[in-house]
Amino acid sequence: MRKLKYFQAINEALGQALDSDPSVYVQGLGANGPTGIFGTTKALVDRFPDRVLDMPSSEAAMTGVALGSTLVGFRPVIVHMRVDFAVLAMDQMVNQVAKWHFMYGGKMTAPMVFRLIIGRGWGQGPQHSQSLQAWFAHIPGFKVVMPTTAYDAKGMMIAAIRDDAPVVIFEHRWLYDIYDHVPEEMYESPLNGAHLLREGNDITLVATSYMALESLRAADILKTVGVSAEVIDLRSLVPLDIETILTSVRKTGALLVADTGTLDFGVTGEIVSQVVERGFASLRRPPRRIGLPFSPSPTSPALAEAFFPRSIHIARSVCELLGVPTDELPDETAPPSGWHDSPDLTFTGPY
């Protein structure tokens, strides 16, 4: 099987969707530009000049236009190169798009895809590096997914475009250069299921997006101290595949959840609460959570190192939970070589 990077997989998915379905179009700030939104839309405008469109800085208006276009059969893909920009379109997204199917008694659909890019990097600071997936997961009517691998980046994009429900896709910018085995043909990844990345017996690690990779690295670290960690890539927030998580917790008896967003009122709290409500008898220890502090993201690289959790923080938390000595764990202050506030290049793939 050939290998593609995450951004290439998205680019291929969009190209194949545009080629196979004339009702699909892509719009976003810089979508038709030379860099193509981190490469994900690069060169598509050359093949589809009328359906890969730049968007004026009026996110709310353009979202309303896109919703209107669905009434005459179009399937728009709207790209916000920062999730923070989507905040300007929340009225249209939350009060119109998400409720469209319900307001018309199920007789109308809003087959729209929103690509929202999240994550830290390059001193983006409080207004350009938020992870707001919990906001959108809270709104009935949206499907909300967070592909981690390049395989799912393509498969979920195609599935989302074909779906009649509005789908919100969160892409972490630190994933764009990881690679995976990606088939050339069109295929779909499920929009409603978690993915077991690694089997283990001592604890279940459930993670979203980039934190799934940090959890895999944490599992490698934990192996050195005799802990076998099972790693689950959540993939889909809405609908939430709680059964896969419960099955794992019944085996391991312990749970840690890691998310790219804040701990307060976030994804980790929802997963823990559902596991406690539905699988409390399986837990031999209190669940733990890893996420961001309840504070705006810092701009300084030095502060960012203290703000964003990494694999070592997951590993140390697991050891504390299981009562395993941490003397042999690596120094938590030492990030991978050369990694400060730019993508961690030690993550490659495949995953």
C-alpha cells in the first residue's frame, strides 16, 4: 500500500469528491491560494476553478450562502484555517445549519462539511490556537469527528461529504505531516466509531486527535516500567462510541482520557461521566483526565511548553494512578529534540 501524509490524504479526498460529484464545492479563506490551507486544498483550483473558492472575511454571511446552496442540491465544504474564525459564523452554524433538518420535520437536509483547524504552534496564542470541539459536540444536529490518522483523514472526509447531516471535522495542525497507508480509491471511514490503536491489559487510554499520538508514545514509555496500556482513538465525538470504551474498561479496570481541549466542561468529563454511569463496577481505580488548563493559550514558546500536556504527563499520571514508581521515567522537562512551538517531527507514522 502506498503512503500519504495527512494533508495529502485530505487533498486527495477533496479532489476525488469534487471529481465524482458536481454538487460538491470547497470554499474558505485561501482555499484557492498557492499554499492551499496547509496543502489540503493545494492545486485543486487548477482542476476545479469554479468549485474551489476563496471566501471573503465574512464567515457568517458565507455560511448562510452555503446553507442556501444546499436547498438547490449543492454539498459545500467550508474550511476555516483556524477554528477561532468559525466563531464568527456560530449564529448560522448553531441556529440554522444544525437545526435545519429538525425545523422542517425531517423533510429537508443540510449536507454541509465544516473543516475546523485546531492546535498549537508558532506562537499563535489565545485567538488562533483554541480547541473548541466541546462547543460543537454540545449542539444537537451536528456530527462531530476528529480524525487522527491519514487513513481516517481521507475516509472521514469522503464519508462526511456524502452524509446528509452537517458534519464538523476538527483537524489538528500537528497531524498534517504524519503519514499512513492510504488507498488510492475512494472509501469511507465510519463517522460513529472509535478505533483501537493498541491492545493492553492494565489501563485504557482514550484520546482525541493529536493526543492519541501522545497516548501511543505514553504507552511505549509505560511499557518500560511494566505497564500495558490499551489506546483508543476516539475519532467521533458525536455520535460517541461509548461501547468500545466500556468494553476496554471492563478488561483493564482503569481509565485515563486525554483531549486537546480544556478539562473544564470538556470532552474528557463527558467520557468519564458516561463510563462512571454505565460501567462503574468495572473501575478498580478513579478515572483520570489530561487536558489544557482553564486559561487562554499562551503565545510564548516557553509558556507553551508548560501549558500543553505531552506523553510524559500521561505516563506519569498513569503511574500515579496504578501505584507504579516513576523513578525510571524520562525527565518531563525534556521535549523531543528541536521541538518547542512547532510540530513534533518525531511523530511520523504509520498509525
